[in-house]
Amino acid sequence: MTRRGWILFLALGVIWGVPYLLIKVAVRELTPASLVFLRTALGAVLLLPVVIRHGNLRALLAHWRPIALFTVVEMGIPWLLLSHAEQHVTSSLAGLFMASVPLVGGVLARVTGGHEPLGVRRSVGLVVGLAGVVALLGLDLGRGDTLAIVALAIVALGYAVGPMIISRRLADLPVLDVVAASLALCAIGYAPAGLAQLPATMPALDVIGAVVVLGVACTAVAFLLFFRLIAEVGPVRATVITYVNPAVAVAAGVALLGEPFTLGTGAGFVLILAGSWLATGPASVGSGAAEPGETVAAE
């Protein structure tokens, strides 16, 4: 990997590792609907000019149905549920739970797409990854957090399905344009509830800062960097970022929010990442082709 590739990789690893911490801070004073609206509106304002400059508005309109489906599956439902979940669980747990996305995506791609059987390696990866989820669920999450865990599971499923929609139904469009259009659609959809639920008084500076960083850095800038990373190192290497984000999320939650790092967290971290690596790896030595659905989710 080139020096430029490493810089992009490390920058994106941090940028897509901190949203969980920022969401945890933002939901102290903002409702999930308001947070999703503000984040997507900021991202759309910054990325829509790219779509306009590319001149692809007509092509996007012709594919409005799959774009709308992608918006709901990748952003509309997951970002709302993630914000709800982080009102009840730690940001590090939420980030670590998302490490299962490659595992889920790899399995779904093969189950729904007619790919080769899982095989021994991928089957072992599935079992190991599930063991990691069990380790996480064994944590003392507290009363009422079962629903939060269910919400996180739905988020992981949405993050896995979203890229499959792009690869199978929107492959002829620039992905960045699809993302920009989806952010705009999501912002429009959440505008009524998001605006109505805004706090009556100005939120604290740390909450405002968290929203701005989420919308600008973790959404608009992150997608720009990600597609530059793909151009620099290729799509297969770029997906390795999925294994770095959870580590950053856990480290940020523990270091900046004082969240606990328990035995269950450590065991879950190792097992989920190992399982994802095994389950999404090549079927045979020397096989490096990416398969549908095995991409990085929008954090």
C-alpha cells in the first residue's frame, strides 16, 4: 500500500470509528429523529453539489425505487435505531456489535446470491462470530437493554443489506451520487419529526460539536475519503477498514467517556473480528475477488 493509501486508511479508520461516541454525546439532549435529520441534512448539503456537478440527477431519478430502498435500509432505519440503542448501552458496545456486519454480509451474499457454499473456513467463521456475539450478550447490560441489543442487531443487518442493494441494483451509478441522494431523501423524510423534536433551548457545545462532526466528517468527508481509498488501493483492501472501526470505537468509548472494558468486551471483540475475517475470506488460496454485499457500511 502506498503512503497516500495508508494515510487515507488511517484517517478513515478514525473517522468511521468515532460516530458511536459522538452519537452517545448527541443523544444526551437530542432525540434520535432530530439527530438523524441534522446529520443527514449536513451530509446532503455538502455532497449534493457533487451530484449536480456530475450531471447524474436524471439517472438517479430513473432509479428512485432502489435508491429509496437503500436509503431506508442503510440510513433511515439503522441510524434511528442506533441512536435509540445508544441511549441505553455504551458507545463501545454499539461499535463493537457493528463488527459483525462483514459476517452478516458474507452470509447473506452467499445465501441470496447463489454463490459457492460456505465451506469449512466460512462455516467456522460463522460459528466463531456468533460466539463473539454471545460473549457480548453475556455482559451485564442492565434492565431494559434487551430492546437495545435487538435494535443493534437490526442495524447490523441493515448495514449488511445496504451494500447488496447497491451492488445488485445500482451498480451502473456512481456510488457517491447514490449516497448523496440517499442522505437528501433521509433528511427530507426525517424533517417533520426532527424539526418538531428539536430542544427548546440551545444544546450544550459538546452536543452541537458532536452533530457537526457527525454530519461533516463522519458522513460527507468520510464517504469522499472512502471512495478515494478504493481508487488508491482497490475495493478488496479498502474493506479491511471494517475491522479497524470497532477497535477505534471501543478505544474512544473507554478513553473519552470512561466506559468499562470488560472480559466480555475483549472476548467479543476478538471473536467477532476473527469470525468476520474467516467468514468473508476467499474460498481458496489466491482468490481475492470481492463478492456482492462484502463492502463497508455507512457508519
